[in-house]
Amino acid sequence: MRVDLFDFALPQELIALRPAVPRDSAKMLRVDGDRMSDHSVSDLPQLLGPQDILIFNDTKVIPAQLQGTRGAAKIGATLHKRVDLRRWQAFIRNAKRLRVGEVVDFGSDVSAEAEAKLDDGSFILHFLGDEPVELLLERAGTMPLPPYIASKRAIDARDAEDYQTMFAREKGAVAAPTAALHFTDRLLDALAAAGIGSETLTLHVGAGTFLPVKVDETDDHQMHSEWGRIDAATADRLNAARKAGGRVIAVGTTSLRLLESATGEDGIIRPFEGDTDIFITPGYQFRAIDGLMTNFHLPKSTLFMLVSALMGLETMQAVYAHAVAHDYRFYSYGDSSLLLPGQ
């Protein structure tokens, strides 16, 4: 499909620079088939059924943004994907000033060698020394806020908390699974009281989620891979919930993409551990999920393509027009939608 079909006008003032306070006070647009209704996230227990189950991503964002020098040259790095205990794939700013074999000094006794340059222009950085890389990043790194926020204001101490979900357990993401930023203890208690279940999986979100689609046709776009895991017990519980008549509701596109990667044509969710580069566009037949809770995404992004695959492009164009007209806040710190495709 043509990428420009997924474009839409978005006023810049609707890009959220801070999350709602409290988190579950954010607005939520419920879309059931082609019917829309306006709510808040705190209404979620009344919008789902007692056998439904929400699937959260428990990845934890690491301070993956680094600023350093190579001689007199300033070099920026955004870690993208772990290769092994000491090596990370990274997108480099001012990459023309960095060659394979050179060392970047990130300050605070943290340095890394540019070990290889990949076909997509990214580098493999080998962090020097014996300290765990996680400790090095805690000293020298900052939270990797999306460029559409970081370009409008400075990263500050609030972001260290605001840009983590309450489910964050497994370190390794360089972007937050933002749909889950809306959840609070109060909301989880209300969901449990309503008989709505919850499960977690892990997908370490990479910086590729921020990359623009630069091709004219969706078939020509190459997704970056991300590592994920669903254990056998979780898969069994999800399959049992669906068999009992409950709906599997993915909280965020990251949860959805991993669930779909783990599910066969028979609709059975299986244990999964490894990389996925699944790219979902209109025409895709969903196997694992019955609904999606997600924020509002960028024009011409792979995420807007995904929600268009789930609900239909015309429906999502109408949904986003409604969101703009009613001042919904967009992107990572913005408002939410609950997408329930018609049966």
C-alpha cells in the first residue's frame, strides 16, 4: 500500500509533553466496530467484560541516550538493541565523524569502541571495562525520550518516573510501552474487582519504533527486530481465557506484536523467546488478540498502519479526525484509545 494513505493533519499543540496527572485521568476514545464514544482511562473496568484479560509489557526503559566525544568531535548515541553483555547496536548522531575502531568517551569513566558499522547506518558499540553495562548507563546515560518530545523541551528528572510503566521489571527497552503508562494501583484494583484479568510478557522496545517510514510503499519498509519472551504458563492462561469466552486485549502495540508473533494459524498462543520484526499492515489476519488499548500515533507511522489493519483505514481516519476535533493528546504522553474490531 502507498505510505501516503496513512497521512493525516495533526496540530502540533496536541502533542503531549507531559502525562496526565493522575495517570488514569487521561481521556480514552472507545471504538467498537465503527462506533465511537468518549471516556477516561479510569472508565476501563466498565468498558470490558468480566472474563476479559489485559496483556501488559513488563519491559523497563534503560537510560540509553548517551552524549560523548571522539577527539574534538561530538558524538551522540541512542542504544537500540542488545547484542550481548557488552555490545549494543546504536544509532549514532554525527556518524560521519566516527569510524570503525575508534573509541567514544561518554564521560563518567564510560567509553565504547565502534566495533562495526551495519548496512542501515547504525553501529555496534563495545563498552570497555569490566563493569556491567547497566551500571555504566546509570552513570552516563539519560532517558531516551521520543524525538517529538525531546525536540520541544529538555529531558528532566520527572521523566525518569513518568516514562516508566508501573509494570516495568525487565531492563532492556529504549522506549516505553506507552499504552501502559495510564495504569495506576487504583485502576488495577478496580479491574480485578470487575473480574478482568491481567498477564505480562516482555518485549524490549527498540529505538526503531521512532524511525520514520522513508519509502513510498509499505512493502519496501524494513522493520527493526526486537527481542521478546512469552513463557509457557502465560501462553496457557491466555489460551484458556479465550476458550472460556474471554477476550485478549493487548495493552500497547508492543504486546500485540509479540502475541501475534507467538501465535500460529490455528490461533493457539505458544511460548516464544527470540527476535521479532513483524510488520502489520491492512490485510493482516489477526490471530491472538481481540482488542487493543493504545495511544494516538504519528502520521505515516508503522503504528498507525497497525491500528488501521485492526480496525480498517477508513475507520481509523475517522477516529483520528474525531480525536483531533475533541482535543485528544497525542503520542507517548498523550491520551488513549480502546480499539475493539467488529466481529
